[in-house]
Amino acid sequence: MSAHCQLTGAQPGFGNAISHSHRRTSRRFDPNIQSKRYWLPSEGRHVRLKLSARAIKTVDAIGVEAAVARIRARGVKV
């Protein structure tokens, strides 16, 4: 699935769009996924991560090394 965050695992949610006349049709709530490149000093290379906006703030708070460790702990290849 393309709209999914590597760090938090956020993925689309599904629900209904409700019109003025109250007819319900299916819709998708996509997370705000951004592609961001970080320098990984321990490996001496850049990594490109697909993160949600909330996960980008998390990386800023905990650091890229800890974030990559969490991503790898989830079983995602970086």
C-alpha cells in the first residue's frame, strides 16, 4: 500500500462521505505522507523515508538514528 508511513505504520482509514441530502458514499482518509531524505551518520549515507507529517516531527524529536532503529524493529527495510 503506497499511502503508509514507515515509522508509525499510519495507513488509510475508510469511512463514508455524507452529502447534504445525507446520502453515504465510500471514501478514504489518507495520512499526510511525505518523502524525506535524512543523513544517517552511522552508515555514512542518506536514507529516503516515506513518513507522515506526525512522524517527521517524531524524527525531529528523537533523532534519525533512533527513528531508523524503530523502523527496522517493525521489520521495514531501510
